Amino acid sequence: MTKKSNKVLTYLFLIMMSIIFAFPFYFLIVSATNTSVDVTSGRMMPGSAILDNWKALAERTDLLNAFKNSTIIAFGQTTLALLIGSMAGYGFEIYRTKTTDFIFNFLLTSMMIPFAAIIIPLFQLFGVFSSVTPSIGINSYVSAFLPYISTAFLIFFFRQNTKMFSRELLEAGRIDGLSEFGLFLRIYMPTMKNSFAAAAIITFMNSWNNYLWPLVTLLSPDKQTVPLLLSNLGSSYAPDYGMMMLAILISMVPTLVIFFLLQKYFVAGMLGSVK
């Protein structure tokens, strides 16, 4: 085959794969404008039922309250997870010893434990918190994100990226009289902004889409998050698929906004780039 033929085949393959991956999103957008009957029949063209779907969604659900709950939980989890994960990853790499390496390797083994295996102990633990401090116990916003503010993945992610961090910057900061915490805040964090952006996208998306633990810990309907609301929409005897598709489409907006705001840092952060 000639070089030109290879190039044509490559572009055809890329176009085909793009269509395959974009089709579910296209079908979601189209279905949000169609009736439930049109969705189940597989209609691929936009319809005129989007306003009816919106009215049904507004009447049957408290979507705004679910968005508020998910936003509080997602931003709380993202902020604390980035702070704790980055400080731990920074500490494990900058102050590296045989002891810290052993602790880090032991910490990584927790990634092999499925979250479902620790749900019952976690629920019992937060039940104890409820009797002592209700604000962080069962059915509180804090209980929905507290188990996720320190994850082995984020610690590993920041430690690996810290390997590319210049130690000369730290030495220069120490000479200027900065404390160890000041070095982290004023030198490490600005320099590692790409890594923070990538970690923020991953953490926010995981928190926004989290279903299992909020289902267990958030018992009141007024604390319902967006995934729980979407699940309830699909559990009725005769689901309105047009309304459901519109709800799913709307629920994707925050994660898309976060991704597009931080996308220029995302690839560099995943590759461990330091700027």
C-alpha cells in the first residue's frame, strides 16, 4: 500500500470510531426532544416534545434541590480530596524514607479492596458519628463525601507527579525563609497546577456520578443527589424515557463545564507535566 492509501485508511478508521463514540451522545440529545414512545421506537431525528419533557420533569421531581445537594457534596469532596491527596503525595515523595515507602506501598493495597466490601463498617461508623456529632453522621452532606477525601489513587497520582518537581525550587524557598508548609502553598501548588487540574476533573466527576454510598447514607428525600433522582425516575412502572433522557442530559452539564474549563491542563497533568 502507498503512503497516501495508508493515510486515507487511517482517516476513515478515525472517522468511523468518532461516529461510534459520538452516537450515544447524539441519541441522548435527540431522545430528550422526543416522547417516550418515540424513544422506545428508536427515533433518530429531533422531535418537538422537549418542553413537555421539561414540564413533566419539573412537576415530578425537585431537580434544583438535587443539583444543590450534588454541588455541595462534589465541591466539598473535590476541595478536601485535592488538599489531602496533594499533601500526602508531596510528603511521601519529598520526605522519602524506607518507612514512608513501606507505608505508601501498604496504602496502595487498599486499592484492591472494593468499596462495596466496606459499606457496612462505614455505615456503622457513621451511625456512631450520628449519636455524637449529627452534622457528620448519617444523612448529612459530610457523610456523603468524607470516605472519599483521602484516596490511594490521588495520593499515588500526586506522588508520581511530584517526582518531576524540581527540588532546587524547594531549596531556594528554604533559603528565602519559607516554612515547610509555605513551600507547599507558595511553590509546590502553583507549579503543579496541571496536576491539580487533572485531579480536580477526575475527583469532581467521580463525586458527581457517585451512586452507591449516597444511596446508603442519604436517607431523606430532601438530601437526594442527581444520580439518586435519575435512578428513581427509571424505577417507575411506566418510565417516561423522554423525560429521563432530558434529566440525564441536564445532569451532564456541570461535569462538562468543569472539564472544558480545565481541559487545557488535563492532558499535561495526566502526563505529569510541571509548569
